[in-house]
Amino acid sequence: MGITGWVNKITEITLFVEDLQRSKKFYQESFQLLIQYEDENCAVFDYGNTCINLLNQSNARELIDPAKFGGVENGARFLFTIQVPDVDRVCNELEMRGVTLLNGPITRPWGRRTACFADPDGHIWEIAQVL
């Protein structure tokens, strides 16, 4: 396989979660998405071009061994960004659904208006509007 074989879309991102039921409820209510697949260990949501797989953290070691699993107490290590046409409107909708914003909406000097929030396990999401 040549290097160009790696230039593909990301199809799934797995998030290790402490409480699957709590996280599943958060994603259903905050993003208003249906579950595409679920079993006793995971729940998968389709974002159109990428699926987010919520996986019980007890199953993490099986997937990443010998790497170490990092807990919420270690802080954020990445940020998911979803582009939207109107950040202020989306922020209002999220707040009506009980989501607490970490920051924003903020107009950034690089030509975006952004806001961030975290899921119950500390995974940070950013909504961004191109200005």
C-alpha cells in the first residue's frame, strides 16, 4: 500500500466512557441523534461522515494494549470540531438541552466563531462557524 492509501476519511472514533448509559443519554439528547448500533459495551452514533463509538472504558485495554488508558483526571488531549452555519443558534439549542458551555461563543482572530462544551467523560466538542 502506498502512502496515498492512507488518505481516506476517518470513519469511526472510539471514546472510552465511564458510564455508558449516562454518555448515551448525553449524546442522544445533546445532538438529537439515533443510535446506529449498540450492545452491552458500546453505542454508536452516525455524524454523517464519521461514527462516534462510545465504549465502556473497561474494554479500552483490550483495544489499545500495551498502551496505557488515560482517565478524565489527565485533562483534555484532543478537540472534536463540527462546523455549523450559526454558532449562536446552536449554542442556544444546546443550552436548552441542558448542555453547559465551557466557553463561547467567541469570535476568533482566525476567522471563526466558536464555542466548546464537554461530554460527561470530559471529551471536548467545539462548534465552529466560518465567518
